[in-house]
Amino acid sequence: MRACIQRVSRARVVVDSETVGKIGGGVLVLLGVAAADTDAELNWLADKIVGLRIFEDADGKMNCSLADVEGQVLVVSQFTLYGDCRKGRRPSFISAAPPEMAEAMYEKFVARLIEQGISTAMGRFRTHMEVELVNDGPVTIWIDTEKG
């Protein structure tokens, strides 16, 4: 799995002029699922994101996690994180999971966050989404379970 994590002061997802997911302070997670991913990668990544200390403490140091600051998460499925651009000009998405598998993993990922008490919103799988965010910092972290 791959995740692009952005600390945000707010974020939302709009589909056909309707807001389908919205959060205040927390993180926006753009989530890519690979064909070879298992529940082990999913659980590791969800736990890692919940525990990441990317929020400032009283001294202005990044020492606090989502749980510490009672932050929210907006998760958006994004197969394009597996775009391979090494050959030619059109990315290949052969490493991305097929849609049925990706959707199931995406939903399990969100459920894992909710199980940990994190307020979580979602985009809408397999739709054209407009993702709006205000990056706080900016803080952007890239996590790839393959290299984890």
C-alpha cells in the first residue's frame, strides 16, 4: 500500500456538486492499494498513520499523534499512486489492485481507523472526485509498505 498523508486544517471531497466527505483538523490520506497487498500491510499502515507524531505540542515540536490531538482523517482512494512512469509517457497502473480488491481493502482500512477511535470520513470509490484541502504546515508524508 502507498499513502500520501497531508496534515490539514480542513479537507473535503465533492462528487457531482455534493460534499461526500469532510473533516476539520487532521490528515488527508490518499490511499493506493497494490495487487499484492494483504491485511498485514493494511493494518500496519493504518496503525502507523494513527501513531505518526506530526502534530505540534505546546513547544511547537511535532510530538503529537492524531489520537493525541483528537484529529480527524479523510481517506481518498487513489490508484494513480501506483502509476509507473519509467517507460514512455503514459503511466502504467499494472501494479495497482483490481477495483473490487482495492475497494474492499479501502473499506477495511477505514474500518481499522474507526476501530481505533479516529473520526474518519471517506471519498467515494470509483467516482470522479474534487478533493479540496488546506495543507497545514505544509506537512506531507509518503509511506510505502513495500519499503516499510
